[in-house]
Amino acid sequence: MTSVATRPSTWQVATPWALGAAFGLVPSLLPVSWVSALIVGLVSVILVQGWKVRAALTLFVAAEVCGLPWPTAPILAAALYFALTPGALHRRWRDIGSTSRPRVAWTLVILIAIAAGVAVVALDWTNIRGGYTFAFPVPPPWAFSFVALGAALLNALGEEALWRGLLADVSGPLIGLRAAFIVQSLSFGLAHLHGIPNGPVGVIAAGVYSALVYGISLRRGARGALVAHFLTDLVIFVVVVHFAQFAWNG
């Protein structure tokens, strides 16, 4: 007797789209109106299923509304979700370069990552050259490399854990690969409306990059995506920190 596969309910299918909307719109709306961002977050919490996902999403929205520096919110949200669902994290980190999927050479991954970093710097060169301001004391000259290294690692960890981790873990089985590509690309793009680069160009660039990294994650696993994202961010932050202005705001 063969078992009949059950289709996900409409409510379950709505979960990834609600998560994607929250992860994308909450960060992009906050500089304009934290009330709008809070509404998006509350609606998404209502739409998603599962108390673990709701808890992670609530923590993400709360961290953003409270003004915690990026990428604190995604790191906290993903850490809570994977702490509550340890099997999901183990599964994603174990699935690396499955023989059932075409492999992407590590050299190609590295080249794509570095090229993406150079492209972002070129797109945002005017703002980078003007100097982004960070609310930290001026580090000594010898520490600039470590600042860039630490910023790249934290940012890559936070964004990968959230978009290719929590969101992929929830969305993949429910809406399929093509829809997951769309959810992640749109969400990641919108979240970078005020990023580097910013504006419509930033949204498009980040959306395309999200699709590329998601493709890498499907072929080289979570480690491949993290390596690619880290290298891209490292190229960006090395240049950003070089021109940055540091100001301690108490």
C-alpha cells in the first residue's frame, strides 16, 4: 500500500512569504517608519506557523525596532531558531556538494565572491569614498585589518544564518526551489535598500547576489555559501574601513 504525499496547506505555503517580507521590509522600513516595520513584523508573526519560527521572527523584529546594530538582529534570530531546532543546522552543514547535484569548483566560488565584492564597491564608490560613519572609537592603524575582517565575518554569519539558513530551512520544503529563489532574492534585496550600495541599485544588486549565493549553497552547502559571502564582504569592508569615519556616540 503506497502512501499519498500530503500537500502543504495554504497557511504553510504563506509562511515563507511572510518570513521573507518581514526579513526584507523590516530593515528597509525602519529608517522611514519603525511603526510600519513593526506592523509588517506583527502581521508576519500572525501568518507564520510553528512557535519556533514565531519566536525567532519576534526576536528579529524586536531587535530591529530597538535599534540594535546590524547584523545583531539576524544573528539573534537565527541563533534562537537553530538552538530550538538543532537538527536543521546539522542537516544544512552536512549537505555539502551532494553527488546528486552538479558541483561548483571552489575556485569559481572564490572568483564569483571577489568579483561581487568589487562590483559592489564600484556601484557605491561615491558614498564609500565620502566615508561611512561608524559609532565606534577610532581604532589604531594596526587594527584596521582586524576591523574589516571581523565586520565581514559577523555580517556574513548573520545574513547567511537568516536568509540561507532559517528562511531556506522553512521555505524549501514548502514552496519549492524556484519560489525559494524568488523569496530570498526579493527579501535580501529589500533589506539592502539602505545598505551598501543603497537605493534601487542596492536592492537589485543585493537581490541578484542573493540568488547567486543561494545557488552556491545548493551545490556546496552552507559552508560554501558562507565562504562566498565572507569573501565578498571582506572585499567591501576592506575598502569601506579604509575611508570610514569613526565617531563615538556614547
